[in-house]
Amino acid sequence: MTSPNDVVSAVTKHPAYQELLRKRNRMSLTFFGLTVVIYAGFILTLAFDPELFSRPVGNMTMTIGVLSAILVLVSAVILVSTYVYISNKVYDPLLAKIVRDVA
């Protein structure tokens, strides 16, 4: 009978697992970069042009600041949802297959 440590060691040495890590890290960095650009853009605009956020959107009473804050929040929900979807549909089945190969 194999111990859990043996299975973990075998999985981490498996070539498919190494490829899975590379793909997952690349995707994580992409999502991280998008998040940094969105949040940094919002904060830097607020820091260097605060008057922009006080302007109304068209003829509405909502300001550009409120609209951009809502868009930042919606983008975060979309990014997290997309990451979870890809992780559940692509990476988790691959990891399960690797564990089955090793065990």
C-alpha cells in the first residue's frame, strides 16, 4: 500500500503535472496583470485627475466615479468567475487524471 507522501511525490514529479503548473501559473499571471491594470488605472486616475470622477455621465445624475467603481467591481467578479470556471473545467480534471495515473 502506498502512503500519501509517496503519491504526492509521484504526482509532483509527473511530466503532465509540471506542464499543468506552467499553464496554471501563466493563466494566474495573466489574471493578476489584468487586475493590476484595472485597479491601478482606477486609483491613478483618482489620484491625478479627481475632477474627472465628479463629472456626471451624460444627462444622468450618476458620476463617472460611481460608474467606474461599479465597472471595477464587475470586472473583479468576471475575472474571479472566469478563473474558477477554467480551474474547475480544465485544471481539476487534468489533476485528477494525473493522480489516477500515479496511484
